Amino acid sequence: MSKQKTTQLRKNVAQFASSDTKAGIRQIINTIVPFLLLWFLAYQSLSVSIWLTLGLAVIASGFVIRIFIIFHDCTHMSFFNNKKANRIVGTITGIITLFPFEKWKREHSIHHATSSNLDKRGTGDVWVMTVQEYKEATFWKRLSYRIYRNPIVMFGFGPIYLFLISGRFNRKDAKRKERINTHLINASIVVLYGALIWTIGWQAFLIIQLPILLISGSLGIWLFYVQHQFEDSYFENEDEWDYVKAAVDGSSYYKLPKILQWITGSIGYHHVHHLSPRVPNYKLEQAHESTPPLHQATTITLGTSLKSINFRLWDESSKSFKSFKEVKGVLKESSSKVGLNTRRSSFQEK
């Protein structure tokens, strides 16, 4: 893509990078209010059937995902025009979703600035190793990576790690504002959860809240995962990396059924979001439809996205993801060559 086309593409999308206060307020009402109502109904249903309670909790978890998208937009200062309003709503939604606003805001901005850049991995993204790095890694590092990329660990234990560990502690060099915000959100969660447990009891609280957090957390990680781990994705080293290509080719268009698109706050239009992070979620679809070049972005569906579970290592030579099984043969061949060279050296030395 030429510089002129790149500039024009960003310019076309930039016109949607403006907030709509009415749309934002409307989204808060149709998202947070139903979530609170579903939580209350889930508690009331405990006297009827625990299965009804769990069913309501599953539906409520969908609204938590949508609340997270509001939180996400607030970290980009795109949900409202007013920065203070974004921080207030972002902090409140951070309490509901268990994410520290300022900490996540910093890490996510780094993710946007370095997405698909092989030389700048490690902050706010999914751990990706290249085939070459995996070949040269120690046994323990390979084992750690395989455990990390295991679907049960990533989507099962991942939410627990995010909620209980990652989101609860500040980094060592965090600035004062970030530290205070994390402490505020932590304290607010303790007070809120304590009040609910005191009111309805810990058993009822766990039966309702635990499924909500685990389901929404797992689905949230899945969304983030498939938005960058897909066939024909884009990864380059710093000297070849391009912001627009990383946005359009390195972020997928996750085409979901309308109800799921609504629940996920249209974040499936991830290529649009990475091209212009200031476009609020309620304008992503419009930005995509109004910009023909964006229609060429890699489109994945619920069905095709399942293939990404097997995408484990990035192969720089073929510019594609490989499974551990595909790389296994390469590793054996590499080990055989190393062994052969070693034996030859020993023979020659003799």
C-alpha cells in the first residue's frame, strides 16, 4: 500500500473518530441497567431453581463483556468527548469488570503502538513465539510456552489470573495517578463484594458472580486472541513494520451474528479499531461500511475462528502461524543435524 493510499485510508476513518454523548448515555442505559437487573433476578431465582440462576448468570456475563467494551473505549478517551467523564465511567466500569482503569489504559496504548511488531512484544498482548525462537529456547521455556498456549490454561485459568493477580497489583514504576486508581478500584471491589456477601450470603454471591466472571473473562480473552491470531495475520520486525498494515492485516474482522455483535460492542471490527483507536464502538460498523478498502481485511466467522486454537508459533519464513505438531518435525530434523555435526567433529578430532 502506497503512502498516499495509507494517508487517505486513515483520513477516511478519522471522520468517525468523534464521540456522541447521547449514544454513549444510551449505551450505558441499555447495558449496565440490564446487567444489574439480571443480577437481581439471578438472586431472586435461587429460591426457584439453581439452573435458572445459572442461566441468568450466563446472560449477565454477556452484558459484562459489553460493559468491558465501554471501559475499553473510556481508556481510549473515545466514549465521551469529556476526558473527566471517560475517567469516571472508565473507573466505574473497571470496578464492575475488575480491571484497573489507568493501568490497563497504559498497557493497552502500548499494545496499539506495538501490535504485530516482533521486536516490541510483551506488553498488553498475547505471548507469541516465532518458530526460530522456539527452536532455540530451553526446555523449560518451551514447556512454559506450551502451558501458556494450552486452551484450558489460556481460556480457563486466564480469567482467574487477570482478575486476582494481574489486575490487582501496580507495576514497580507506575506513576502516582495509576497507583491511586488501582488502589481505588481494589478498595471499591472489596467494599462492593463485602456488602453483597453481607446482604445475601457468600454462597449465593459465589453461585451468581463466579459464573459471570469466569464466562465473561473466558470469552473476553477469546475475542482478544482471535483478533490477532488468525490465518494470514501480519507480524514483522521493527525495520519492516508498518502501522497501517499492522492494523488492517494484523487485526481481523470478526463477523459475528447481530446479537453477538451487539453484546461484544462491535469489537469484531478490530481492524477499524486499530487503524483509529479514537473511533468509539458505536461507530465502528459505520466506519467499516463507509470505507471500501477496509472490506479487504481478513474476515473470520464463528466457524473459521475455531481454527486459530491450533495457531501456536509464528513462522517468519512463510509468514504464517504453525501448530506445535507442524513444528515438531522441524525440531527433530534440527536436533538430528546438531547431533550429526557433533559426531563428525569428534571423529575429525580423533
